[in-house]
Amino acid sequence: MSIVRINALEIPPQAGDEIVKRFTARMNSLGDVAGFEGFELLKPTGDAETRWFVYTRWADEASYAAWRDGDGARNAHAGPPAGADASGSEAEGAAAGSEESAPPQRPVSMGATLLEFDVQVEAAGSGIPAAE
């Protein structure tokens, strides 16, 4: 069965748009990661809640550990993607093959807690248990 890792981020209310922008800019980098099954960025709906949840699902612990301990996690927490400006947007007129690195982004989160789970039971969208 799959494993789930949820990163609970403490995000100030005024930083919501920025966290969405940063995660959106990095979404495509996960598509080819071995063992990666899915991702969701969950925004709180309660007035007093400041925790946003980064939900990821992996085929197994080894796949998650390879991403976490390799370049995948390091790149996800670095500055903007190549060819992007500091806001994560594509820079106009960016020189192709430019070796100049973007300045590091300041963290948006005020803190984070990693929650770890093993999936024990799951159901498909129609409510019928998924095949193992």
C-alpha cells in the first residue's frame, strides 16, 4: 500500500497567495519522480486556522526517501525554477542557458510539522474499495 506524508505549514494569512504561487511553479517537477502518486495543497477554511497542509502520496517509503534525500526536495525548497524571476514567474528575455542563479526566496512558512502515515484502507472515487 501507499504512504502519505503531510507537511503542516504555519502560513500567515497575508501570505496565502504567495504559497499558492510557489507551489504552482513547482508542480511539474514532481510528474517524473519515481513512486510519486499525488499532491494536494490544502488551504484552511476556518477563520482561526493558519495551518496549510501539503499532502503527498508515494508508492512506498523508498520512493519518498529517495526524493527527500536527493535533489528533488532540495530543488523544491530552493529559489525559483530555472528561467523564472524571484516571484516564480517566467522572466521576460531570460538568457537561454544562463548560469546566473536566482536569489534565494525568503520562507513563507512560520513553521512546519511533518506527519507520516501508511495507507491501510482506501476507496476508489465510486466508493468501491480499490484493487490491491
